[in-house]
Amino acid sequence: MGLAADVTVVGAGVFGLASAWACAKRGARVRVIDRTGIAAGCSGGVVGMLSPHAPERWNETKEFQFQSLISAESFWREVEAVGGVSTGYDRVGRLQPIDTDRALGLAHERTESARTFWQGKAHWRVIESCTAGDWAPQTTSGLLIEDTLSARLHPRRACEALVAAIRAKGGVVEVGAAIDLQGQVLWATGVAGLKELSEVKGKTVGNGVKGQAAVFGLDAGGAPITSAGDVLVVPHADGTVAVGSTSEREYASADATDDLLEELIARACEVFPMLATAPVIERWANLRPRAKSRAPMLGAHPLHTDQFIANGGFKIGFGMAPGVAEAMADLMLDGKDAIPDRFRPEASL
């Protein structure tokens, strides 16, 4: 191995890599090991939408996510500066169509809530679609929700950037079996880790939910991301537009695309007609780790004594990664535990 590690992270998805980076930049000697490869699971996806929960019924979970999204720019910019690899991060904001009177009423209520809970660091407001520029989703009311907290990054490249930054700090990232685990040990093994927990506990602690997505060859510049029902549309900095994603509990193949993706592509073309003439250059599918609580699972590992777990990113893993990384570094290196109760493994056991 060649490194006497202070921290060993098993799993090279975004939770594992981000936590390793947070430890490395504090001076810890870090080793990351994954049996399959870097971002081999859902962290190797294509969508990369970083968006908040609606600003209402505020709680510690939403506050944790808010702080993570606010800190994301400094987090990813430091990763890029140290490792020299672009993540594709940009806080471009998000647009959402308003198509019913009820949706409009909720949007106005959430505008007021955002003024309180987002602390003036971002806003949520109703705008006319004609003011949103050329890249505006179809809306029957002519109105949109605009929030300025949402951002995008390219998932695979963000993981590659984390690897480069960790190595620049003297850390090791490698493919192999989880042996010779030195120092503080963090298990960030995604769907496989949830499966292991479920088997040992004899009940469903979490599972893999399949997602399918597509990439169009269309340059939308720095346009905002869009969520329209179950259709997510994310213009990336590399001249592509990602569209996702399905959410499937039952499936024949974990990593094969099918007619459900084609239906999603068709709906995306209804939201943005310009996509209809753009080529689909990639189709992607994989499993996302969903803990029973639907929240990330952070803290002491339920099976491995004196070791730790970071799992259950599901659809919000990249948005939560900066906060998760700092929370796990605090816990493993300093013994400081500021993890919300709903994020603890006990919430899913």
C-alpha cells in the first residue's frame, strides 16, 4: 500500500471521495479503496442537479442541506484548484413551471419562507417566463418559479476532480479489496452497503432505486437547470444537456436503459422543444442508494465496531456532499458529532 493511513475510506463514490478530501485537507493521511472503480455506481452518472428542498416546514435536515448547498461553491472550487480538474460546477439557479392555481399559491408561500430560512443568501420567487430568456421551460400559466440556490456539476468529473485533489495532498485512491484497513475507517459503499445491512438485520434498511438518464448534444451555455414534474433538465458546461431521471423500485436490469427512458426523453422534448432536434449522445442507467429514512445515513457503523458509515445519498448525494464530508471529517478526526438525528443509522434500522 505504501501509506500508513490515518483514514481509510471504503468506496469511491461521491460520499467516500468527498469525506476523504475533507480529511486530507486537514492534514490526515488518506487512503480510498473501491472494489470496482472510481464513481463506478450512481456517482458516475450524468445529471448533476444540486437543488434544495422547498423552503417550508423547516427542520434540521433542510438546514443541513441548505448549508451544504451554500458551501458548495467554495468546496468545489478548492477541489478544482488543488487537483487541477474541472468539476463543471456553477450556481446557475433553477426554473420550475407553474401550471395550476394551487402551484402558484404554494410558490408565493414559499417565497415568503425563503426570505426567512435562506437568510438572504438566495431567493425563491415567481417570475414571468418571458423574462427568463431563450432557455425557459414550457408553462401554461406563463409563470415560473426561479430559485438562485440551485447549481449543477458534472458527476463523473466531480469525482475525478476529488481523486486528483486527494492525490495532490499525498493521498491514495485505488481499486481493490477492502483489506488492511488502517486508522479511522469509513464505509461509503452505496447499494452494496445497504444490502449488507439489510441481510444482517433481517429487514430492509435500504435498497437500490434505479435511475435512467440521457445526454443531448446541445450547447445551452450557462442556462439554469429545470425541474418540471419528474423531468430534470441540466445544461452542462461541456456543451451538453442532461435529462433525468426515472425512479424505479422494480427492474429487470440495473444498468440497462429501456422504454422508460425513451418516454422520459419524449417528455423532456415537450418541456424544451429544442431538444427534439438535438442528438442523444449517451444513455445511462444505474442504482442509487436509498436508505429507509430517505435521508443520508451518517455516523457510527451499525455492523463494524469503532468504524463509520456514509451512505444513502439517493437523489441528493452531490448536493449534500460538502456538508456530509465536513460532518464525517469532524466526527472521525475531532470526535465532534453534529449529525442531525434523522441522518443517523438508527433512523433506518
